[in-house]
Amino acid sequence: MAVKHTPTGEVHRGNKGGKTGCGFDTRDNPSHWVSSHERITCGKNGCKN
């Protein structure tokens, strides 16, 4: 599953309502995160393929 950070357009590994693979907490500013089926674009450890 992936979540998209709408202000930056970056797609992370993780779920809305939890943490991304690289450690962002999607519960902080939940309106900035949407569930997505797009390819993960984050290059940080934990998110990149």
C-alpha cells in the first residue's frame, strides 16, 4: 500500500493513519495524506523498493 503526501506529491510506502516506511507519521496533518496506488517515489530507506 502507498500513501501520497499531497503538498509535495511524493508517494511513500505505508498506510494512512500510521507511519510511512521512512518514518513520517500520517496522523500529523492527516489532510495532507491520501491513500494511493501510485508507484512509490520516496527514495529514503524504508520506502524505496
